[in-house]
Amino acid sequence: MDQGNTAFILIAAAFVLLMTPGLAFFYGGLVKAKSVISMMMMSFGALGLIGVLWVLFGYAIAFPGAEGTVAPWSIDWSAIGLSSLLETPDDAAFPPMAFVCFQATFAILTVALVSGAIADRAKFGAWMLFAGVWATVVYFPVASWVFNFGLADDGSFEYGGWITKGLQDVFGVGAIDFAGGTAVHINAGAAALALALVLGKRVGFQKGVHVPHNPPFVLLGAGLLWFGWFGFNAGSELAADGTAALAFINTIAAPAAALLAWLLVEKIKDGKPTSVGAASGAVAGLVAITPACASVDPIWAIVLGLIAGAACALAIELKYKLGFDDSLDVVGIHLVGGLIGTLYLGFFANGTGLFMGGDASQLIVQAIAALAVLVYSFVLAFIIGFAIEKTIGFRVKNEDEIAGIDTVMHGEVGYTLSDAKV
């Protein structure tokens, strides 16, 4: 067992776990002051719930090993409760439990990402029910499609889900998604769009009405997300080697370029670059580079960042034109950014991209993977959300939304400015 790589994986897992509290700050700063507790609690609620479900059965669904080859839904019954993974095989590079820990943090973050689309108007209990069901029937199996693979000595897939081995068997190449462009960002973005449609628009929804109450929180959250993303991307190599180093520098280059591109778009459109724009641009670049971080050279990472930053800055305006209320731009940043990063590999992936010595096969499989995850997640999220809304109710009353839902949902306020009872 390589203790250095084991330490690398465990540290990377800690980095990624920090992203969920970071997301809570990022989202919390974007909502109104009387909804900040509710918003942050949806991230922390996901942390608690998905952490437990992952141990009980999430890992068994997401990583059925060779037993889950190509199948869209499989389960390793021996891995229920993780007891079978406590011992480390003699020939293992690292303890299986280290990988379990690392992937648990991905599941938690992905679910938490969805909550940004329903800020200011969702019941906490309904959100927790949605989170548990959606993770079980959407995230865990989609993670298996993308991340559950084993490689032969020549780099081909020995086994894997249909997005990896299945597409390789048909097209000669499998979809590339190094750290979760499809499984995390397209998946969460599609679910966010579905929930935004189910819950409907906030009271008084129109451009310029809902403004971030705490931009410093947004910048703090973006900084924590960026920090954790190094574990997200470089850690996905599962070894402290050259590929991890490439993923690391690309996780600097792409979001840095995206930040600049977003600010430039803001300056041209609105006359002023904003702190929230800088934070959002960095996150857009991080989203886009996630699937591509180990498959493009740094110069192409910069190009990807510029494209993603500009495109996502424009995409967040779609909700006003199309009439859906994605409160915190999960669709405009995560769905659009994930699609850009995933499809970009079809053109610029080293060795297989259309402009990098390959043919159209890589682009085709990237498009199939992206579309499949988008449709699967959207349809099931809509069904789950709609069922919750029609039974126990997902959305709070209009009067509670207007007043702010922190006291209604949690009996707390985010800011107490005196000792007077509130």
C-alpha cells in the first residue's frame, strides 16, 4: 500500500467536504437576509442526510464494480453498510475506504448544489425528502455510469458503466469526465431546472428585484469552493503524480480566465464589474474545467475558462427571457458550464479530440453522455419534486416567503443587531 497516495486521497476528500460549507456561504450571501439560515441549512442538511445514505447503500449503488458493467442500475449487496470494505487487500494501492470517503464528498456536494434553484421559497422538510430520493434514484446510479470503471494495462476499460465502457464498446472511445462534469454539474443543473419549474417563481420575480444581501459571504464561499476544488479535480487521479499536477494547474488557469471573462461581459453589458460577478465567474470556470482538467493542456484550459466565463455570464439572463426562476443561477452556471466543459473535450481532448488528432467519435460520446444525464436527471427530479409538492407541499406560503422563511422554518434569524427579542 502506498501511504503517500493514501494520504493524498484522504486530504483531497477533506478538501472536497469543505466545499459544501463553502457552498452554504456562497448561496447564503446571494439570498435576502431573512432567508440566509434556510439557504445555508439546505447545504448542511444535505451533508448530514447524504453522508448517512452513502454509508448505508449509496456506495453500493454507485460502485458495484465489475458486477455493474454497462448496466444502468446495479448494486453490490456485499457493500451495504461498508463492512466488506474494512480490510485492505495486500495488492491494493490504497485502502478501499479511502476511496469511499473521497466519493462520499462528491455525493454530498452534488445534492447541495441543486438547492440554489429554489432559494427563498422551499420547505426544509420537503427539501430533505427530495434530497434523499433524488440521491438514491439519480445521483448514485449516474455516479456508477461515470465513475465506476476499471482500467486495463493499455488504458482501455476492463469494466465500467455504460457512459464509459458501454460507449467505448460502440464508438471505440468512452466519454471523458475526469471529475464530474456530467455526474455532478449537468446532473445537479438539470435537477435544479426541474425544481425551479415545479416550485414556480418567487413573489415579485423580475430582473433587479432580488439582490444578494451579503457579497462578502459570496466571495468567502467562492474562495472556499475554489480551495476545495483542488481536491475535487486533482484528487480524482487518486495518486500524487503528473496527472494530478496537470489537473491542479488547470484548476487555477480555467477559473482565473473565466473570472476575467465574466467581469468583461459585466463591464460591457452593465458598465461595472461586480464582486458577485467575479465569484460567479470563478465558479463557472471551475465547473467547466471539472470534466476536462486532466485531458487538456493549460493553454486550452485558459481558452475553456474564457468561453465558460463569457457564456455563463450571458446564460444567467435566460431565466428572465424564458420565465423560470432559478434563484441562484444553478442552471446558468452548473448546467451550462458543465455542458460547455463536457462538449469542449470533443474538440480539444488530448489525443482524441477532433482538433487534437482524433475524429468525431469523442465529440459524439461526449454529447451522448451529457444529454443522457441531463434528460434522466431532469425527468426524475421533476417527477419527485411534483409528487412532493402535490402531497406534503414543497413551497412555503407567499406571506412567509415575503416575510423571510428563516423564522418560519428554523425559528432563527441570521442577524441579531441588538439584545431586543425578535
